[in-house]
Amino acid sequence: TEAGFGADLDGLPRQDRWSTDGTVILTRRSRALRNHAGQWALPGGRLDADESAEEAALRELREEIHLDCAPDAILGRLDDVITRSGYSMTPIVVWAGAAMSIEPNPDEVASIHRIPMTELLRADAPILTETIHSRYPELRMPVGASWIAAPTASVLYQFREVCLLGRTTRIDCFEQPRFTWQ
């Protein structure tokens, strides 16, 4: 496996270890999926016909992790992310409160992880690595003893910058590792 791709997020709580601390929900995609099997991801998916990105985000939370949030739980959007594998991601920020009862849909999600906000604020974040494949550096976010790769890391980084630190930060200047291009 790629570094960071197959590693566990050592020392971080899985969905069965609930805490009152603020967290971001991150999933490990099922290995049975056609695209990006086994990769770390935020809950999400394709838009259905006549559905807004916000409606899709709430539906995907219900479908993937059995989390039901009302439309007024939506706090806003982050920048769209165009992936090297040909997808456009529209990150929707949702406040889910305690979200004490979540469970993975085994058809889509292998595991659920609550990433403490403090992980996003680490002094060693983000990790930027020069690459011969692009004029832009690859972006990774350290989490536990491992890291999460872009494009998911790009969303986590912008969430950190905009929502936690109050900065205006764009993320279109970061590259994604080659293993995410397919």
C-alpha cells in the first residue's frame, strides 16, 4: 500500500469511542467500491437529479454513516475541489452536534473515525512535498501517527484555515499524490 494509504490512524478514536470534544468525521472507504476503494474520505457522493450539493451532503451522511441532520445544520461551503481522477467535490460544512449514534453502511464505509479538531491544528500541518509531476506541492494532513492525502487533505486543510483559524485560504494550488489519480 501507499504510505498513509494503508496505515491506521494510530491513537485516534474510532466511531465507538465517543467524546464531547469537537471532531471531524472521516471514513475509510469500503474495499469493495469501484473507485478509491480503501482510501480515507469525508462522507459524500454524487448528486441525484435535481438535488443541490447541500441536499446531497445530508443524504450522503444518512446513507454512509446513518447520521440524520436537518437542513439548518448546514454552516456553509468550502471551495470546490477538482480531483485528478475526474471528480468535482463540493465540501459542505455541517454541524452534527454530539452525533453519538453513527454506524458505517458496510456497502460504502469500512470504518468511521472521529478526528479531534486539535489534530487539524498541529504545528506540523500541513505537510507539503515537492514533486516532479507538478509545479505545485502535494498536500497531506498529519493525523495520528499517519497522514491523509489530498484531495481529502485539501478539504481538511481549508476547513482548518477557514473554520478554525478564520483565515481566507484557497486550496487550488496543491497537488494530489499519484495513487489518487485513478
